[in-house]
Amino acid sequence: MRWKILAPLVAMLLGLSAMIPDTPSLLSWPDLTSRPRPQADATISYGADAYQKVDLWLPKGAGKHPVVLMVHGGCWQTAIADRTLMNWIAADLRGRGIAVWNIDYRGVDRPGGGYPGTFQDAAAAADALATNAARYRLDTSRVVAVGHSAGGHLALWLAGRAKLPVNSLLRTRNPLKIAHVVSLGGLPDLEATAASPDNGCGTEIVAKLTGPKSASRPDVFADISVPRLLPIGVPQELVNGDNDRIIPMRLGTGYSQQATKAGDQATLHRIANTGHVELIAPETAAWGKARSLIEAAFK
């Protein structure tokens, strides 16, 4: 008798649950960072600051090794992340025969960070790859840049350095040539990011990165926001999670549309059931997609 009374209620609840879409269980930062952390093969300094360092992940064998230039995120803040956040995917690439030049830089919260220091650091760290290539048997004829979050912005910016305005403090001669970019939940359009209060970094951080306007620099985005440098003439893969709560999907779609309209090859890859951490966790579908794009870029 009790079942006959409860049966309609159970049926109703089962019907309602079938109508509610499954909410994916997303990785948290401790899910990644609490794991044993793989170690790099060498650390190279390109300056005196503790964060002016590069970790090199070197595959076995004589080389020359294909090489990825890797850039960590953390909202351009050293206190949030440094290069070691990328160790797990760097180790994964090393195990597949790809060297990784994993750079660090002073964030906006470090003395000398922000504009121009953060960008000068990223540029110097990238150019140090060319300087050290022979020593470590690295093939720089086709460098693939990979950046996560704020590092996606810096990876794309590094690929576009040849397009910097002639009067920019950041312009240098013979910047490292990058052949392909894979941006993992990146923030390439700083103007759109600054106008998006729901971006996970916060709009005030972009202001710290750009620095204030001045008579000599009235347009603070001219030499650091990637859309201002388009077309950069480099194929770009944007890998974004459809459940990323830190980087809204529209920041990826908006930039890819701008880059395509400007004549660049820019492809947005939406990864289902994926947040921000999954993009740099080696066992995930998101990293599997990114890795396949990286390997294809070397062919």
C-alpha cells in the first residue's frame, strides 16, 4: 500500500531529474597542484630577479628536439602562479619527445612588473631560447608557443612582436620567430577583458598590467593587446572550456572572429565539460586536444 502511494511521487522526481542537465564535476586547483610535481632538467637565468628564469624540459636522445615555448598564467600575478604550474603538461610533452622552454616573468605584483617589465621579461625569456638552442640541442626552426590563461595572451603577443609599433618601448630587433600558437583559455584581447567584470582576473588587474595613460603613451593598449597587432601571420589554435568560470567563452570567440577577419588562421576549439584547470591537466580531453594540435603543428 505504501509503495502505491509513493509510486507517483517517485515517478515525478525521476522525470524531473531526467529534465535537468548533468552538471560536470570540474577539477579544482588543489586537484592538480596536490599531485607529485615533475621536475625540469635545467633552469636558466635571463636576469637577476628570482622570476627571470626558464625551466627546460629535455627529452631523451641526441636531438635536435622540437621545442614548445610555454607561458604560464595566473592573471599576470606572480602571487597566483609561476612557471611550475605548467610542470605536469611540460612533463607530458617531454615524454613524447618534445622539449619545453617554460618561461617565468615578473607579474604586476612584483617590483618591475606591469608595463613594460612583464612584457620585457617575456620577450627576453623567449629570445633566450635562441641563445641557448645549440647548447641544449633544440630545433628553433619551428617553435610552437603554448600559453594558459594570461599566458595565452603573452604567447600570442610574443608571436606578434614583429608587428609592434616602431615607437614602442617593447620593440626589439630580431625577436624569436614563432611558427604556431596554442592558447589554452587565453585572454588575448585586453580591451575586451578590461570591459568584462565577469572575467576571473578582475578589471583592475588589467589596469595594473597596462599602466596609466600619459602624454607620451595615450593609448595603453596599442602595443600589448593582441588584436592591435593583427594580422600576426601565425596559425592560432584557441582551446577553451565550455564550463570555464574564469575565462568567459565570448573572450575566445570574440578574438577568433577578429583574427579571422584580419586574415589570420585562428580556430576556436570548444571542449565540452571543461573548466579552467582541465586545460593544463595531462589526463583530460582538453589537454589531449591541445597536445594533438601541438604535435600536428610540428609536422
